[in-house]
Amino acid sequence: MADREDIIEVLNLYGFAMDTRRWDLFDRIFTPDCDVDYGPTSSWREREAFKTDFGTFHDLFDATQHVMTNHLVKVDGDTASAHTYGSWRLIRHAAGDPPVWDGTGYYDDQLVRTADGWRIARRVCRVVYWTGNPRVQTPMEDMVFRLDLVALHAEAREERLNFLKAIT
């Protein structure tokens, strides 16, 4: 059960890393040579490019919230398989009304035990459903961004998150 708990912690840390925009936490989640597939036009074969691209994409948003649920984990020695449901809300007020894009989907992961703990070596993510304003996730040069909103990444930047302090 300890391995299962450690793996679920890694899976949940992903959502926290996304919402705090702490891409350095991906080093605690993914192997350096991870194989990540987020659909036909979004795949990566190494962690550094994945971190850079996700950082660039998520810079568009005023705030995000990722929720990881329904964890299924099967450990086999130093490897494991995990299946997790996810839901996310992307908020960008400059995109118009409504300022949100909501989605749900799943993550199908293969993990390996490393000297530093469990890491995702292969991930397949698929969107099952989305709703909201598709302009939220589209770069637009003429948008004005609101910086006065409460967002987890802003709280992290201001060092107001005790959990982040505890793990860094």
C-alpha cells in the first residue's frame, strides 16, 4: 500500500504543479525521457521540452484548477500502471464571456521506481468532454489580462502556500 500511496501522491502533485505553474515540480513527476501523449498534435519525448511547452501554453491563463480523481494503481515490482480521471478549468477573462474552458478526461500512466521515488515514464491523456469558450485557450494579441485575480500560481509566486514550502 505504501507504493500505491506514493504513486497517488505523484499523480496529485501533477495537478498542483500545473496550478502553481511550478514546472520544476515536473522533475518529481516525470522521468527525464518521459513519453507523453496528449493527442494527435501534442506529444513529447523528454521532460524539458514538455515543461517548456506547458509553461508557454499555461501563461495564457489568469488561473487554472486541475483535479485528479478515481485513482486506480497496479504495482508490479519496480513498475506500475495507473489510471486517473481528471477535470480542469482554465480561466482567461480577456477571452470574453464566459471566461472559462472546462474539460474532463483521463490519464493512463506507466510509472517506474527510481532512486528518487516513483516517476511517470509514459503518459497518455485524452479529453473526454469539454465545454465553455474555446477562445480561452487561443493566443490573441489584442487581449488585456487581469492580474488582480486570486490564482494558485500567484499565491505560489508570493510564497503563500505552506505545502509548496514544505516540498521545496
